[in-house]
Amino acid sequence: MTQHSPTGTARRFNRRELELVTAVAIAVVCVGYVIAAPQPTAEMIDHRLYRFVLDGMKSGEGYYSAMTAALDGLYGTERAELTQNVRAYRMPTIFVLLSFVPNEQWIWGLFVAVVGLAGIGASRLAARPYLGVLVFGYLLSIGMLVEGGVRNAQFLTTELWAVPVLLWSVAMAIRERWWPAALLALFAVLIRETAAPLLMAGVVMAVVGRLPWKPWLTAGIAAVAAYAAHAATVLKWIDRDVGTSIAQEPSSPQVILDIVEFGLPAATVLGLTLWLLAVAHVWKQNRARSLLIAPLLLPFAGLLIDREYWGILVVPFTIVWGVDQILDVLTRLKVGRAVTSR
């Protein structure tokens, strides 16, 4: 409740109070969702694949063996180039962690909690902490997507587990806490390698001397070594005669729009508008602005590979910074009118 001063003037919440209120609101909704435990009526193909992988790992298989068996079971042993490819095998990190969770219902509860942390992380990015609620709602809706009255489970999608870590990495970067920022960026990459733009930007800025170099170079070297080890292991499990070229996956500039609008209502108009506003908002920030803008550049990777669901890693940032920019403009207009009317 808003407090009042002795003169009757309303006291505004300070930032710390707004962050606390936002965190409490998110926590309450998390508890409600875990208790309600909505049951999916269908599941996206990646969710089904990853469920098979976790089932295999719980039965004692290693990650790469379980992923190979899951791909064979879903696509057939004579898999096409799309799946006989290093990129078809996700980094093992999140699967190893989730293999210790008892069952899918427990994973859903953990997912809700992690998305709650994502919302709290987003509140630390925004000039207005309550905007973290929008990110929380977005990610929660993506995890159990409702289309045509059908509740589609896709909360095992690896991007959904990487984005909370990425949000907190950027939150640390804004506060210039470089070691936590770099290590969280590394962890995000170990979950899903497409989270790499932030880490890559950190390494580049460290090399040119605009950021402390030790955290970013350490994390960058570790990420390269981890992915090299992952790729080398995958090559032992795939049929390299099928090939690994991406030339057979044509893309187009439309994919950029597909990424920035992913999961949003009003699709292209809202997605592109929020993205442009987010870029404008970040460009006004501190000396790390070139670092902060990195997550917003991922849509351009769509020119190489058509993956609209990469929007999961982009839209949370466009929501926070795009809406912040809208509210900034409205505030300036309100102040301008107030000054003019005097």
C-alpha cells in the first residue's frame, strides 16, 4: 500500500521495494502454478525427444547414447542430414541436471521456479522492476503453449532453461559485476550454445580493453573447450557420410521477424516494434551498451539457419527494454505537457 507523507503527498515506492513486491508477486503465482500442475494435452516434438532422452538417462544410459537412441526412435535409424548433425545434439548440461529430478511433474515444478527466477532477473534489467512480471508470464506461457484449446508441453526446450541464466548474466553486467556476469554467460552457453552472443561480445570487448579481460576470456576459453569436446563426442555417434552442411536449410530475412515475434500476440507488428525500441533503449546505457545489445542480435543468426524458436532467447529482452522505452517516451511527453501548461 502506498504510504503518505504528513503533508498528504503520496510516497513512491523506491526501486528496492518495487523489486521486492515484484518478486513476491511472482513467487505467489509460481506456488499457484505448481499446486495447479496443469496437465498437457499434447507435446511439441522437441519436448517429446528430450523426454525420451531423460527416460534413457534415468535407465542408466549416458547422455550421448540416450540422445542417439531418442533421435533414432523419433526419426528412424536412417536419419536425414537434419539430425545426423552435431547441431542436433544439444549440450548435455541441462539433461544431466534434469536426470536427477524424479519425474516430469517435478520437472514442471522446477521449470516454474526457474521461470520465476527469470522474471526476478528481468526486473533487475528494467528501469521499472514490475516489468519482470511480463517476462515471467511470457516464459510460463511458452513452456505450456495453448493453441486452439490444446495445451502443448514444451518446457523441456533447452532455450527455456538457458534464458533465465542469460537474464541474470546481463543483470550482473549492468551492475559491472564482471565475474558473475561472465560465468553466468558461460553457464547459459553450456545449456544452449545459441546463448553465445553475450559471451562473444564480452570477449571482444575485453580484448579491445573496454571490459576487465580475465572474466570474459576465461569464460570464453572454457566455452570453446566445452563445445569442442561436445562436438568431438557427437562425431563418434553420427553417420558422417550423411554430411553436416547447412546448405539444405534455406533461410530468408523473414526468419528475423519470426524470431523477434516468437510467442507474442499481434506477432510481427508488436515483435518488430519492441525489438527496435529495445535497441534504442540499450544504446542509451552505460559503457557496456555494446555488450548489452548482444542478446538482441541473435535474430540475424536466422539468416543462416531457420530457427524461429530462438526467439525464446530474444523476446524476454525486447519485452523489458522495449516497454521501458515506451514508458520513457510517455513520461517525457507527460513532463513536456506539464511544463508547457505552466
